[in-house]
Amino acid sequence: MNNKNHIRTAVILAAGTGSRLQPLTQQAPKCLTRVGEETILYQQLKHLRSHGISHLVMVIGYMGDHIKRYLEEHAPDFSVEWINNPHYASTNNIYSLWLARSAITEPFLLLESDLVFDGDQLEAMLEFDRIAVSPTQPWMNGSHVEVGENEEVIQFIQPPEEIPPNSYKTVNIYSFSQTSWKRALQGIQKMVKAGRLDAYYETAFAGLVAAGQLKMKAVKFDPDRWYEIDTLDDLQAAKQRMISMKNIAQAGHRG
């Protein structure tokens, strides 16, 4: 990979309360929930580190001091810029991303802090202007995209819109060049100024893609090699998914 185009910064959104994961999140933020032997955040940092990412922009809110202490202990090799969302209880990820804008000065990888995934799948995401997507499975909900020729995203489909067949679920991992981030930020700014602080950033991306102002290519994640954790049921499913991924990896090494 051309080093000039290699992404070395990750923006991780970790401000939310994780209310659907209670009672676990009464004691610690969701990203510090253990999935097997490791926390969600530890797994993410491990994968980022293995792909040469060394700088983090961490957006925190709920129990943010827990996350700070955790990174001091488990990730001293990362340089970290801390962004606090004081309104984490009443806002959504669009506002957290908006707050991070001054700290974003180079191409970056954007990810939510409630994802577990096979780290090998990140390789293709380190090219500019990519969106991780996955063939839809019964457990998936939320934003989807339609993918056209050359893997370009044609449109976003968001609830309550009907999800068409052959669409793909967004995994909530994106990469941005500086040019595309500038365009995305314009869409985010418009929504923030309109007071839509409880919205998802995908809504801004959807409008920009529809207007032809933002172009992204899809990177297809294996639906059996990632999971989004919102509820206790999700956590149990993710644990099983992690066991399966570990077994597949071990089988590959033996082969």
C-alpha cells in the first residue's frame, strides 16, 4: 500500500450511555464490556495497532474517566486527543462527530465503539473514502446502502424506509480523505445548525450521496466476522461469533 495514502488516525465515538446493555453499563461504559477475554475497545485497539494506526481521536461522555484510565493502562503507545461530549445523554453520534471536527486534521478511519470484528477486514478500509458494509442478516437493523458498479455506494436506505433486496447493512466503519471529510462536514454542520443533534451522521451522508457530493466505495465485510453490540442478547451472540472467528483463524494457521 502507498504510504502516502495510508490512514494513521482513527476517530472512535464512545460517548453514549449504552442503556440497552444495562446492568453492565451501570458500572462501566459500553466499550469496556468484555466479549470473551477482552473488552470491545481492547479488541479494536489491537486491530488498529496491527494496521499501523497510532493516533486516536476519542469522543467520550458517559463515564469518560473510565475510558481515559483504560487507555493509559492498555494503550500507552497511542497518541490520543480527547473530545468530551457533555450532552451525551440527549444527543446522538452526529453531534459527537461534530465536536471532533477541530481534532481531525488528516485522513482518518471512523468507527463506533460497540463493534467487534475480524481485524483482517480492516486492510481494505485503509484506502480513502470507503464504507464497510455487510450482506444483510436477520439480526441486522438500521441504515443500509445500495451498491452499484465498481462498488460505489448509490444511496443510503434508512428506517422507516423499506429495505430492498440485495442491499447491504452499514457496519459503522468509514474512511475519509481530507476532501471527502470537508464535504461530509458541511452536511453535518447543516444538520447541527438546524438543531438535529439527536440524528445519526448517516442521515447527513445519505443526503450528500444522493446529491452526488460524496462518493464512497463499499468494502464488504463477511457477516460472520463482525457484530454490533447494543443489547445483552447481542453480547451473547457476539461472544459466539468471536469463538467461531477464533476457531477459523486457528484452523487457518494449522493449514
